[in-house]
Amino acid sequence: MSHDPALLQSIANSTGTPFWLYEASVIRQRIAAIKAITSGEGVQARFAMKACPATKVLQEMAAAGIWIDAVSGNEILRARHAGHAAGQTPPVICFTSDVFRDNALDVVLEHGVLPNIGSPGMIAQLAAAGYRGKISLRVNPGFGHGHVNSCDTGGPSSKHGIWFTDVPAAQTAAEAAGMQVSMLHAHIGSGPQFDELLENLNRLVNEFAELAKSLPHLEAVSLGGGIPHNYRDPSATLPLEKLGALFSSARQTLSQAAGRPLRLEIEPGRYYVAPACTLVTRVTDVKQTQTNEKGAGATFAMVDAGFVDLVRPAMYGSWHGIEIVGRPADAPTEPIVVAGPLCESGDVFTRDDAELLQPRALPRPVAGDLLTLRDAGAYGYAMSSNYNSVGRAPQIWLEPDGSLLQISRRETLADILKAETEAPLSL
Ligand SMILES: *Cc1c(COP(=O)(O)O)cnc(C)c1O
């Protein structure tokens, strides 16, 4: 939905630009939508927190009884900090990774978190660290879909998970090391196609039903995340009830195969948060290049946000809705390229994944206008960086009653320099 221009102006005057504006009501609607399709007996939803790990968002999830999928030691600690329970009864936090990096193994052990391992060698690493007990196996089911090739989540070219025919060997290794396979997991996603998600999930359920027959300690199956968000038409509704029906029947199929009731889990990330946040930036200038033998000229709207804030367009050619704040919906438009401040030619919000400019039909802005990049809640702030040392923009939280909270401030030079030292390294 569009924001009140006066509100955006007031926040911009107070915090400066760019800034991120979260709407609590939208996150709550999305949580309710997921609850509606997982509230059946034995179906549990998690939040893949890497999509948007702000404490405030994690607290919303905790309050709604949504569990957490964490992918690093620090994500586990952030979930704990926001109030999510440690331990495995029940396993509120699950750690999913193909690699134990930094503190991950220590934090898993210390907080008693269920490890969901994506590489067979991690069994030996857990054993060497003294771990005994339940583990989950992240499986590469041999098929999958990524929205671009570098995001393949399953199949021969995917780095994720234990190849499905290696599950029996992993089970043997786990049991020899005093561990029980209590969960099977796969995250295969869908790209933007909802029907493809249903198809993939059905195929996955059948594959997991076969594996479940020979896993005596199996308690749960996770079908991963990947519920798409329609960036081009955010008001479009998905037939989520089809997913709900799939979950109930999947749980039955899997429980029958196992010979006992199993818990079914899902762990969407983007679906909860994508439409809940807008990146608000200011147009600083509008300039023109002229057509020559090397290419077509374009009109550039220069803005103060760049891919250090929202990297998805630069990284995958992702499409985000763009509005010039305060312009009527029927204002005349022309092709405009929206570009940021970074010393990098790819710092363009209107482009595709082949690095070609894709001018957007927009009302011609003037310097000083606010410009919004919509549906920036998933993999937005979460993927922001300190490239060019500009510091991350502040995050603002809007409650339905109109009250505002600043949930993170603009980063300063001191923040950027904080980890720098000149300490002698003694070996
Ligand atoms: C990223 C991720 C998800 C969430 O994916 P979305 O497309 O945001 O729903 C779920 N599970 C795992 C293991 C992930 O890595």
C-alpha cells in the first residue's frame, strides 16, 4: 500500500534519507495468513530469519508462536535475544547450514539447538565436539528450483544438503556416533511460480515418505520455505489454502509411511516480510545522457540509496515497485532509470540480471522528491552492507495506531571503524 506523503516527509526530515519503513500491520497480516494454513494439528511454521533478522520482527514471530530457522551462530543468539526458547523440547530454534562457521557449533551445543546438517561430514564434527542426541538432515532431493541459477536450492548443481541417496549412509554414521535422525528437511523453493511450488512439494513428500520408512527415530519433516511474493503485483493474493490442504495430506502420508504421527514444518522467509517494508530515498538530481553509436540515451533519477541498502536489483536483477511520493496515480510518465550514489556502474535499481538498464515508466521527478522502493522487507536491510563506508540507513517501525519507533539508527563512522584494530597478532 502507498504511504501518506506527509508522514514520509516528516520521517525524512527527522532521520534523513534513506530510511526503511516497516509496517507492523502488514507483518501481522502475513503471520496470520501463515497461521491459517499451519494451525492444523501437528503442523508448525518457522520463520527463516535471515530474510529480516531485526529483533522487533523476531519478537512478532515469538508472540505469534512462530519458530525460527537460523543459519549461523549469531542468528541463533539473535533469536535467543528476542525471546525464542533454547533447547529441543520443543525445538523452537533449528540451525540449518552446510557449514559450521565461527561460533555456530559452540552456540548449537551451548543452547541445545537442533542441528539441521547439510553435509555428511558435519556428523563427525558434531561427534568430535561431544554432541549426542537428535539431528536433522537437510536433504538435496535431486530436484528443485531457484529464481536464478545461483539460487538453485536442489538438484545436481545445488550446494545445499545431503544427496538423497546418501541419507541411509548418513543415518548409519549418525547412529554409530550416538545420534538419531529426528527430522528430514529440504528447502527447494519455487521461484515466482506458485504452481511449481505445489508440484515440487508433492514430489518431495513422496520422496520423504520413502525415506521415512527406514528412519525409526523420525519425529518431523520440514518442507522448507519458498512461498513466493508477487513483487510486480503486491496486492495479488496467493491461493494459500491449496498449500494448507497439501500440508494436511502431506502430514498424513508421511505419518502413515513412518507408522507414527510426525510433525510437519515449513519455514518461509520472504513471504512474512517482503511487503512490510519500504526503502525511502531522496531524488538528488535528474540528468540525461544522449544517444550515440554506443547506445541509447537515458534519463537518470539519481537517488541517495544504493545497492549498499537494497542489493537485490544489482544482485539478481530483481524488480521492486517504485513510486515518486506525492504524485497522483494518473500522472504522465516517461522512461526513467533510477540510480544510486555508489562508485559502481551497476548501482542501478531499474535493471535486469544481464546488467541491462530497464527504464521504468515513472512521473519525471525533480530534485528533492522522495522516491520509494517497495516490498523491500525480505533480504533488504538483511543484505545491506558498508561498501563505500556510507553506513546502514535507519529502520523505522510503524504501528497501526500511527506511533513510530526507530528500531535501528543510522550507522556512523564510529560504527564502521569499531572492528578495526592495530593489535599485534601473537601466534
Ligand atoms: C532462505 C531459506 C528459507 C527461506 O526462503 P524464502 O524464499 O525466503 O521463503 C527457508 N529455509 C532455508 C533453509 C533457507 O536457507
